[in-house]
Amino acid sequence: MPRRASRSGGHGVAGFTLIEVLVALAVVSISVVAIGSLMATTVRAMRSIDQRFAMVETARAVETGLPDRDALTASLSGDLAGHRWRVDVAPFIADFVDPRLPNRWEPQTVVIRVQSPGGAILQLNTVRLRRRTGG
């Protein structure tokens, strides 16, 4: 005996159609991909911040360990915690500094460069006063 479809609304079989299930899976998949992409971006950003923080700490340690202002030479370099660093000292040149005027102090530019093992470079520029020699 063949089954007849019921036309009354309340007696049908409850459930999802295949299309509804596929749409739900597509929505869930898109959400998971978006969350995964966001997490990957966050992890990359955290690594970048950690690398930057390590370079800043190395630059601070190098700056703290610089010799006395009268013993500071033109160039220093080394390695600290896997970071290569270099310090260059040169005369400070600016329009508002006249080296001919009598002064006990002469400004010097101190450039500290730190390179991480990954290749990123941090440069710190500062000015240090050095006692003039001879007069």
C-alpha cells in the first residue's frame, strides 16, 4: 500500500534537509578559518613584540655598559645574548652648536645598533657630553 503525503502541517517528520546541514557546515567552517587566521596573526604579532623587546633590552644593556665619557672610543662592537651590537661615536653636528665658542664640554653623537639573530635591526641615537681636551 503506497504512503500518502499528509497535507496537515503538524503531522510531518521533523529533521534537517541535506541543504540545511551543508549550509550549517559552511558557516561553521568559515568561522573556524576566521578564528584560525586571527590566532595566527596574533602569534606573529607576539613574536615580533618579543623580538623587539629583546633588542631594546640588549640596547639598554649595551648603553649601560658603555665606558666613562672620557674613555669612550670611536667604535665598539660585540655580541650579547645572541644579538650583535655596535656603538659608533662621532662629533655632534648641529646649527646651534658652535665649536669655536669657549666651552668645557663638547657634544658627541652615540649611535647604538643592535641586530637580532633573525636579522631585525634596532638603532638608538643619543648625545653624550665629553669634557674638552686642551683648553
